[in-house]
Amino acid sequence: MVNAFILLKVTRNRINEVAEELTHIPGVTETYSVAGNYDLITVIRVKSNEELADIVTGKMLKIEGIIASETHIAFRVYSKYDLDRIFSIGTE
């Protein structure tokens, strides 16, 4: 499982719309509205780097209002929850 965190700068008048559009992309599990240097943080969980690349460059960056993005790929997860099991429900 590939987990990535995408930090997004979005035009002010499109933050809610962009967040809503992101939730409809398969592989996007969460999108958070945040304070600070970025407007949204999107979490992507997919099986391969190729799927991640397709989402980020093929789908996300086509959404009107995204000004800039920064992608962070997770190497390890430290959690008391079995995240792979939780996010694979229904994908077997």
C-alpha cells in the first residue's frame, strides 16, 4: 500500500469546491481543510506508485483552482490501528 499526503494551495474562492471534487477521486481517502501555508491536505492510499502518479498528475492537477501541490510519500506508518486492513475493506 502506498500512502501519500498532498499539500495543496488553492484559490480562495474554490477551496470548498476543490475539496469536494477531490473526494470523488478513487484512491483519495480524506481531504482536510487546514490553516497555515497550505489550504488543503489530501490523503491518498493506493496499491502502487503508478496509481499515485495517475491520481496526482492525471486527475488532481486538472481540478480548477489548484495553484500548487507538494506530494509526500510515507515510508512507514506508526499507528495502533491496522490501516492496511481498514482501507482495503471492499477492495478484495
